[in-house]
Amino acid sequence: MRFIEEVVVDEFLPTVRSMLAEDLRERGFTQLEVADALGISQSAVSKYAAGDVARHDRIVADERVRELVERVGEGLASGDLTPVAALVEIEVLIRQLEEGDLLADLHEDAMPALADADVEFSVHDPDSGLRERERVLTSVRRGLRTLTNASGFAGLIPNVGANVAESLADAATVDDVAAVPGRLVDVKGRAMVPGEPEFGVSEHVATVLLAAREAGADVRGAVNLRYEPETVETLGAAHPTVEFDAERPTREAVADAVAAADRSTDEDAETLVLYQTGAVGVEPIVYVLAPTAAEAARVVRGLL
């Protein structure tokens, strides 16, 4: 794990300081004056002058960095810039280069998993796309632990397999829903998880979840279970519970079920239970929909 701040400290700042030290020396500054201007020791200036501090080629080659060094060097030499003002100039460029630019690229080089996320993000933005995706994946993992650590959960897994899923806040397609690839299966009384949660790996549960959201349900998490009348009855004692027709298109059937659930309660329910009792080639399934995957899992665990 490497933070973007480490890229700034380990690669950007030594390179820029070295470039500034060279610029100021060329403008006639003594080693002591360079040290005072940059707020570093004379020994550090000596190392910069001797080439003992490595420069990052991509940073040196960036035109904005070169222009900054020239502008700051000229300002310090003329007295137009104070060391504080020079610091501000450098900070502004750092923030610019962190936002999907040079420093962000260097950060991805150091952390290839960031590039694999395939999403625009800002490391300093608490609401960035990457941070939300990681929060969703964390919630799905938490839900999985809740269920797989619970004795008896394997008995609730349908023949087609179960899944734990959660969508992004602005989810539009199955690619915006994180779930378990390949689904959870019952292996000799134990729930087996085939892999780490990913986005875009659940076609069926994600479709039901997205359809419910499109119909107005304020839910982002889902768990599907084996259908049993007793299960529906127990869940229905605490949550709005509605049947939908498995023979109709999923989105239409789920939309009607969500509308029926809204009519059946005067309060905004945080958890919604939808179920279908099967059709030709379609196994009966129960879907627990909740604000998060972790919350949906807690509801399911309450059945055990």
C-alpha cells in the first residue's frame, strides 16, 4: 500500500527542490542562500548540486513543473516571491497534478490496483468514485462474513446458489453492483464463497436489486435465499413482504411488487422482502433488500 502523499514526498519534492536549487545557483545564489530560500540544510543543497539526489524523469520533463521552477526561481531571486508565497505556488501545482494528472499517474504506477478500478477519482475527495466503490465492496465482505460465520446459513442457499450484493448510489447497470462471482453454494452443510466480491458479476440478483431501485425502493443491498413459506412468514412479521410473478419480465414484475409494498405500509420501510414461488425452469427464491448488503445479511441471519 502506497499513498499519493508518499509519491509527493519521495519523488516530486526531491525532484522540484533539486531543480530549484540548480536554478537559484545559476542565478548567483550561494549555497547558504539556496538553503535559506528552500528551507533545507546546506548539506542537502550540496547533494542536489552534486547530483546525489535522484530526479524523476517524468516530473523533470513536465512543462508545468519546469515553468513553476523558473517562475519561483525568478521570484525568489527578485524578491517578488517570499518563501511562503513560493510554497503556496508549489502546493497549488501539487494539488493540480494529484487530480487525475501526473501525480495520479505516478500513484497508479505504484499502486496498479488503482488503475484496475477503472473509475475516475480524487484521492482528496471523500465522496470520490473509488472511495464509494471500496465502501460498497467492504459492505459486501461484511455481509458475507455475517452469513458464512452463522451456523445454518448453508441451509438457506437455493439450488441455483445465493449471493450478497450492493449497488453504487447512482447504479444504472449490473456493472454498478458488487457481488460474489459465481455465487455462494452449499457444500456439505457449509456456505462456500468462490471468490472476492467484484463489480459486474451478478446478473440475476443485481437485476432484481436495480429493478427495485428504479421502482422507488430506497435499497442498495440484497441477499437471495431458498424459498420456504415459513421463511416468508417470519420475514413478513417484521418487513413489507410481497410476491412477484416469476413468469413476467423481472423488471416489470419487481416494479409492481415494490408499488404493492408501498401501498401496504404507511411508513418508509428500510428493508423490503420480495419473493416468487417459481415457474417452469425457475426456482422459487426470496430476496431480502436493505439499505446495504451488510444490513440485508443481518436480516437474513435473524432467521437462524
